[in-house]
Amino acid sequence: MPTEPIVLYSTSTWLAYAIAEQYYAGDHYVWCTPHFDPSSVPPISYSVPPSSSPIEIYRGLRKDVLGGDRHSAKIAANKAGILRGVEVRRAAGELSDADAAEIVAILDLADIRDFRPIIFVIPFHLVRDKVETVPVSQRASPLAAEFIISHLPRACFDTIGVDGIEHV
């Protein structure tokens, strides 16, 4: 990493957040980037396509939730990610079969509003030793600054929602 960022950003869904809080003791898995809105940075300094941009992910989820889109690709991808997390944590012995079944049931019964977006704001100095650089082959763009934090404790970030979508 050429220069150390001040803050990392990630966009998730309220449901993914709630599941990590309740079933994983506040231990979250996030893909993140040092710019919430890449369009605010000159392209030569930072390149990230919409699929990895926290603001674009937020806008897409917001649009799908407000529009009641039950065929949303973003929501389907979030459900798939939550299910991958269940399998990984169950295989690691971090999640019981009963809790795994509960999470699957929650996903089956979830309302579209449960997939409303939330933004994670992660001070870099709190997670410096937890950040992994995404391999170039897995980035949305080879020049994008993308990171993974596999075990992000709740004490290391803040969440924000924007414009009252949580009340939809």
C-alpha cells in the first residue's frame, strides 16, 4: 500500500450487519476502499468501477429497496454472501448447525427493507493489522484500491445510514 489511508469505507446491508452482530459476536467481514465516492478523486490517483464503489453500491441498494425490487441482483448477491459466510463460519466451528439454520430461515423470511444499505466508516489506524489487499485478479479493476477485513470487530468502525431509508 503506497500511502496509508485515513479511513476505509464499505457499504453493506442492515441484515448482514444485524446477523454479524447477533450470531458472530459483532465480528464482520467487509470489502472496503479508501474513498467513499471515487468520482471525487482524480482518476489517475484512484480507479474504481461502480461495482466496488461504496457510494454506487449504496445507491443501487437504496434504489432497489425503495422500489421494492424483489429481483434485485444486489440483494441476491448479498443473500449469497451471507450464505457463504454461514458456510465458512460453520466449517470453522464458529457457528452451530442450529444457528446456521436460523440464519437461513431469517434470509428466507427477510423483508426487502431488511436489505437497506448502511455505510461502514473504518478508521485505518484501528484495523491496520487486519487489512488484506485484494489480489489484482480479484479486483473490479486492476488499479482499484480494494481491501478485505475478514474479522472486523464492532469497536473498530461506525455505521451510518442516509436520508431516512431505515424508516421505509
